[in-house]
Amino acid sequence: MQQPPNHHLAELNIGRIRYEIDDPRMADFTNNLALVNGIAERSAGFIWRYIDESGNATDTRPYADPRIIVNVSVWESVDALERFVWQTVHKRFYGRRTDWFEHFEGPAVALWWVPVGHRPSVAEAVARIEHLKQHGPSDHAFDWRTASAQLWKTARCAPAGQVA
């Protein structure tokens, strides 16, 4: 997807946690959220991320399934988000995602363009991923593959042929 002028990239990623967020088996995940979020915030091209009362986004549960947690952020470009996801310590935590998250059907990431200065709500982000799930990639919501992401192809931790 071509980045329109005067637009940034918004992203939502969701996951179904295996255990309650305060379960000791989630400790390696929760104890490193501040580290990973801090790296994101200091990364070139980072614009904004959604934060709730928890200091991250782990208290926000917009789905009927209370074990689905969300992350929403805005980046200058696909390249900026890719560099953070695949070329920082984030990649190591992503590689361990099965320790903390269950596999579920449907997309776990939605990307879309927002006008510079726009901060998407969680409801807007959820609507984008639902649109992606129901209609497939489009200008309204797309995934890594249709974002023409380059690092995603080589650096992701998913088996060949599987969408990360």
C-alpha cells in the first residue's frame, strides 16, 4: 500500500493471553513491557501509542473475550514500524509469543493510514481489524504482506508460508 501524502501509519495488534495478566507465567512479558515500550518511544519514526491506566494498554479489553489484549500505535511509515518490530529487542519477545499468547484464527495485525496528527481510538482500531478480517486487505486496512514490508519477509519469526 502506497503511503498517501500527509499521512502516517497506524497499527493495531491483538493477542489472546494464555493466562491472566498478573499470573506469574506472564511475568517475562509484563515485566518487560516498559522496556519494549520505551524502545518503541525512542525509535526513529515513532509518533504515538495508546496508553491506559495500567501505564501500557493491558487494562483495555475491547473484545467480549477478556483475554484479548491490544496495542495501538502510530508511526511515520511502514519502514519505521518494521525497524522497531524486527530490528530491536522486540523481535526476541515476538519470538517467544507462544509462551504468553494462544494462536487464534484471523488477523492479529491491522495497518492503515491516518492523517498526520490523528490518534486512533481503540474502537477505530478494532473496527479496522474487523474490516480486514471480513473483507481482506484494502486501502481501509491491510497487513504486513500488502504493506510491501521488506523486513517482515526475512526477519519475522513465523514458519515459511505463514502470516506472522
